[in-house]
Amino acid sequence: MFTEYITAFKDVCLSIAAITTAFVAISGLKSWQKELQGKADFEVARGLIRATYKLRDELTYSRSPFTSANEFPDGYDPLNKTAEKEAEAWAYVFTNRWKPIAEAIQEFEAQTLEAEALWGNGIKNIAFELRRCSRTLRAAMEAMVSNTARDGEAFKSDKEFGDKIKSEIWLGWGGSKAKDELGDKILEAVENIEKELRPHLKRN
């Protein structure tokens, strides 16, 4: 009888040990999965915020109101020009200013796709606002070239529209009291992305 008690006691102990081992294994697996998820969230968030800042900076650089002579194509003579030649010159300037933005957009969109895969469409919609600012700048550059090719007729007939286009292309256009609507939209878009990513950038 005593032997049977010992055997039963051993069986109970083995069962408890097996349950404890299983519990520890499951807890460890959950902790490991949580750690992996947290690491993935952090890396993706860090990649996206870097791409966001890069795009913001390139947009700002491209909107510099100062255009050096080196930015214009070889042979361009500002004192002896036709509307067509001037339009070609500004198209050259804007094309070169846009190149770094286009590269920044590529990285930004790639990082946004990774974030969307983890967190869904919400981050994509938030990120789109900064992409929209890029499109606004590109459209303004194209409008400027088109107006120049027409010897400024488009802006002469609609001065308000012309001023709006110029204020989108060049930071500070219109003087210190002028509103920088595009600049404000860029900053707001960046702030919204920061707000969305901040929880993912905190690691214990």
C-alpha cells in the first residue's frame, strides 16, 4: 500500500512538473513573440521617421528663394533671353531641385508600405499628407515653367494665382508677413506622423 502511495505521489509530482514546464514554455514563447513584435515596430517606426525627416528637409532645401548662377544650364544668358529659353532654364533648375525630393519620396513610400503591413491603412493615410505636399510643390514648378514659356501671361491675368504658385515654390515669397501655407502643411504632416509613431519608438 505504501508503495502505491509513493507511486501515485510521483505521478502527481511529474504531472505538476509537466504543467509547470508547459506554462513556463508558453510564457516564454509569448514574451519572445512580444519582444519580436516590439522590435519590428521600433525598427519600422525608426525607418519611417528618418524617411519623413529626409523628405521634409529636401522639400525645404528645394524651396530656397536663392537661385545661384550655377543652377542654370550652361550658356544661359539672363540678359539675352527669349520666353522659351527662360522656360527651359527654369525647367532645368527645377528638375535638378526635384531629383533629391524624388529619391526621398521613394524611400518614404517604401517605409510607409512596411508600416502599413504592420499597422494597417491608418498610417498610410497619415503619411499621404506629406506626399500631397510634394505633389503641390511639383505642380507649382510645372505651372511656373508653363507661365514663363507664355512670357508670364498666365500670372499677369491672374496675379493672385501667380503669387500662390510662387509662394509654394519659394520659401518666404511675398515678404516676412506673407503666409507660407505649403510650409505649414509640411510641418503639420510631419507632426502628425511623429504623433502616430511616437508610441512605437518607445522601447522598454
